[in-house]
Amino acid sequence: MFDGLGFSKSLDEDTFDQWLVNGRESKINYEFMLVIWEEGEQDYCPVYLERRDEVKEHQGNHSIIVAAYNLFSETKISLNTA
């Protein structure tokens, strides 16, 4: 996943699917998941959010938001209206 976006590797689809499951099964009431590219680690990681407006808190760090998803519908959400 995320091939051709300029990152040094792609994200394994099974890993992505497990991240969705982990977010849904968390005791915390998460609704959203960001896929982040960590520049220092040179790897992807998930960030779980309870509210969509929390996306802004993760923009501009030492990481790049690659995509955002609703955990329950598994649909990609727009970052422009977050």
C-alpha cells in the first residue's frame, strides 16, 4: 500500500488490516486511524484518534500523515476538512 508516494517502502496490507482491528478493539473509543510515515524510523505507524478534529495535532511534526481512515466503515477520509 502507498506505493508511488515517494516513501522508501510500501505498507504491508496485512499489517494495515491488523491496525484497523487493533483500533476497533481498543478499550479507548477510537473512531479514526491515521497512517503516519515516521521520517526518523523510515517506517509507517498507526495513530488512533477519538475525534476527527485531532488530526490537526499530528500535522507538521517529524512525521507525515499519509492517509486517514474511519475505523468502522474502513473508508478513507479527507484531511482537508478535518
